[in-house]
Amino acid sequence: MGSYYINRTFFFDVHPPLGKMLIGLAGYLSGYDGTFPFQKPGDRYEQHNYVGMRGFCAFLGSCLVPFAYLTVLELSKSLPAALLTAFILIFDTGCITLSQYILLDPILMFFLMGAVLSMVKCNSCADRPFSASWWFWLSLTGVSLAGAMGVKFVGLFVVLLVGLNTIYDLWDLLGNLSLSLVMFGKHLLARVLCLIIIPLALYTAMFAVHFAVLNRSGPGDGFFSSAFQSQLIGNNLHNVSVPEHLAYGSVVTMKNLRMAGGYLHSHWHLYPEGVGARQQQVTAYLHKDLNNLWIIKKHDSDTADLSDPSSPVEFVRHGDIIRLEHKETSRNLHSHQHEAPLTRKHFQVTGYGINGTGDSNDFWRIEVVGRRTGQLIKVLRSQVRLTHVATGCILGSSGKTLPKWGWEQVEVTCTPYLKETPNSLWNFEDHINPKLPNISLDVLKPSFAEILLESHMVMIRNEVTSKPWHWPINYQGLRFSGVNETDYRVYLLGNPVIWWLNLVTIGLYLLITVATAVALKRGVQLTSELKELSRVVLRAGGQITLGWLLHYLPFFMMGRVLYFHHYFPAMLFSSMLTGITWDALLKFCAGFLSPSTTARKVYGGGFLALVLLILYSFYLFHPLSYGMIGPMASHPSSPMAGLRWMDSWEF
């Protein structure tokens, strides 16, 4: 995708563009020419200069360590807690693997952690509002939020975290009776400016740059509407002139509005025996073809006289009843109550009749979404629905691929369910009518706001998976490259000791929180140090736990394909929680011991044991990140022999 930006070739992806643009920029500035195909892991780069892109991602991935260190230091005011967090992230094999390749994840996590650090720093400036440092951190929070949202939509989770923190702060300020309402209004406006207006402006600007750079036709064209495609250099709709409004006698193509829905298509082949009526097939076809052409005719008369240049032009209007005659075969678009080939309870759509003469099952009412009866129908821009007059069903593309008898094209059906979906909406793309004046498609070009909205609708609709409950337990990794003994094998898997320590810590934190809250509620006498420690556990740990929950729980409700790497943003929060929790637990234990030398020994010994455990586990599992070659893990001479602690690990 970075190559596409360098070559200015339009493509489609389910994520916003910032991450890919930054990778493309890093490649461009470091001398990469955008010609490497990136077909499969393990392909040699040869003379292609990939180091700039790899180095850029690795640098941003490396920044996660100081960001997490500074965040924990600010929240807990404890150097050991911050150091433990840093050790966890430095020696986690998963973070290393994810950061050292040309991927979106290190870029996403850089902005995510930047937003969290900026939020925490801004909170620490609460006693000096509107100072230079306060404005700096508040503004940087907004910029980081825009960055996180601009890389992947999961950046919305950190937006929610910052939003909840902001609501809490404002609610607290509202209860401060020494603060005038005018001053409260200033606080509110400052946050609206820095946390809403600036992020939205930057996010919109990213798409403006994205559309300005990607101005050439490419593999992403077919996902977007005809009007959108007309703006791309090299697309067959670019700089084309067509009549603007539909008229009887026009020759047209119709494109389904579902993603990759295809063009309404027919051909001489019939449906096979046992598949509905043995009439001519009607399908949706994803490519340009003469068999996509249809002639618009009145339902109650022949349109031959309309081809006479002297006859008046009669426009098609919303609500008209029409016939569609297939230009190549002269059969009418037809439906009846035979069942569709693949989709149960939908009706079959066929080509029927001879030289345009058929029956009443060829009649369709044409309706434009959001229009009133009698209004004209625009090429490219109008979204139309074709309702079968006899049965009341609606023409649509099911998205299912037909068997070989249907040339593996897409099934077209007539659905009796009147729910409005992109499957049942169409637009007219090609339009030929010599009696009508042509207009340039530039007149019909969508506005930037419409392009922005369409790109988001396409991203949201798009769909080895793993289950969210697998992730915290490190149940299964992801093979990055190599399967054989002769291959260089890299496997994405978190350091098991670190990940299981993080998992145990979440439960431990909940127990400590409950015990601390009960002790404070019951008025248990605590030293000033333990009271401050309790505040850190409840406030700082609570913020981090909320971040973990917001970045993990939503995946249980997602219907899209999920992968192991989706957990890594949540893993950053669980690692910070581990640093805070174990530091607090060791201090609690030391606080009940005397003399102080014994307490210090217990605290220092516990901290050292954790660090040594992390270091040793990294020593065992580091080949996962830096690459394995030679015997497989099942062989006694393999460096990974005996380390497949779970059968689900595939290294």
C-alpha cells in the first residue's frame, strides 16, 4: 500500500489512510521506488530499498517503551514500577516481532500511547490550567487521537478513554464552587477545541491528502461508486461525456451498489434443468462487457419509434413502469415465483421473450431513493430500486457465486423482503442516447464530503481467524514467514511468561482493589505511605484497567474477522498495570515488615526476581522474533525443543 501511494494508484483498504501514507512517505524519502510486488513473506528484496520503511516502523515501535515508562512514572510516582513496565515491553517477543516489520500496528500503538501519555501529563497540570505546558499536553492529546483514528478504527477506543477522562475532569470542575461558571466555560471550550475540533480537522485533512495523492485508477476502483470512479485517471469513466438524465430508448448499464456487486448481465445460456424455469440466465458480472447493455423501454409500447431522430425525447421518471430489454439477446428482464438458484425464498430472475415481446412479468417500477414521483433520474448519481410489478419483489444481487453452469458469476434474485440494502440498489453507469446532449462527468463529480462519507461506508461494510478469549492467554500465535526446515521462520507470539504474568496480575489487581477499598471504607488505620499507595492503586490502576477493558471487550461484539495482533493495544495497558500492581503489592508486603532493612530486602528481592524471570524467558523465546532456521521445534536439536508449552503454538 505504501507502493500504491508512491505510484499514486488508487486502492481500497478497510482502515483509514494515515498509516499507509506514512509508510509510503518513509519509503519515498529513503529511496524506495514503489516497484517491489510484496507477494509473499520471504521474497528477497534484491535491489529494492526497504530499510527506510522497516526502520520507520521499528522506531515508532521502540517509542512504546519510553511512552509506557513515562506514563507509569507519572501515574504512580514510582521509578521501579515504571522500570518494570519498560522491562516487560522491551523483552516481549510479540512487541518486537510486530515492531520490526512494515506493518500498521506499531504506528497505531505509537499514537495510542502518545495520546495516553499526553492525557496523563495534562492531568498532572490540572493545578495550573491554561499554562503553556497545560495547553501543550492538551493539544498533543488531540493530535495523537487524530493519529490513532487515522491509522485504524480501533483508535476510537482510546478516543473513548480520553473522552471518559475529560467528562470526569469537567464533572469535578463543575463541583468546585470556587470556580466561576465563566471559568468553567473556558475549560469546556478548551477541551472542545483541542479534543474535538483539532482531531476532526486533522482526520479530515488526512483523507484530503489521500484522495489528492491517489488519483490514478487501480485495484480499489470496483469497491466504489461510478461517480467516484469517474475522478480517477485511467478509469474508463474518467473524462467521459454522457447524457445526464435517463430517457426511453437509452442503452444503459446498471451497477449494483453492494461492495463488488457487479453489473446487471445476461447471456445466451439458460438455467439448467431443475433450477427454476429453463429460461435465459441473468447474473451480476464484475467486469465491463457488451452483455451488460440493456435498452430502457416503456412497458406498454415498443420503443422502436423512439430511435427515430425526429421523435420527441421522453425522459424516464421516478415511479414509471418500464421494461428492460437485453441488447445482445433481445430478451426482457423477467421474474416469477420460481425459487432463485441459491437463495431460498427469493424469486428467480431470467431473460424472457422474443425480440422484446414478453408478458406482464417483464414490468418493473423504477424508484429513486429519496425522490418524489415524476422527478428525473440522473446517470451515476441516482440510486434506483426496481420493483417487480406482478410480485412486488425487488431486484437485487445476493453476493453468492453461481456454480460453473452460471460461469461463476454472481446470483441475481428478486427478493420479497423490502428492507433497503445496497444489494437491492443500483445506479446507471454507461448511458448511450444519440438524441440527448452529452455532459462531462465532471459536472456530476461528488463533493469532498460525499467522497469522505462513501469511503467510510465502504470501509465499515467490508468484512486463520482467532477468538478474543484466546488472546490474553497467548493461546495461538500467527505465522509471519516460513514453514519448512530450510525456511527462515518468524512466529508472532507473546513472551509466555510476560503474557501469563499480565493475565494473573489483572486478577491480582482486582483482589487488591477490593481489599484496599474495604479497608478504607472500614476506617482501617494506615500509614501515610500506605494511604498514598492505596490512592495510586485505585486511581492510577483504575485508569489503566479502564484502558485495557476499552481496548479488549469490544472485540467480543465484532462480527469481522479477528486476528491475534488485534490484542496488542490492550496488552500495552495490561503491561502498565503489571508494573503498577506488583510495585504496590511488594510495597504493601514491605510495609507490614520491620525493621526497614528487612522490608527493603523483600521489596528489592521481589523486584529482582521479576526482572530475572522476564530476562530468562526472553532468552528462551527470542528465536521466535529474530528468526529460526534448521530443525523444527519437535526435533531435539532445535533451539525451540521443549518450548512448545501449548499444542496450539505452531512454531
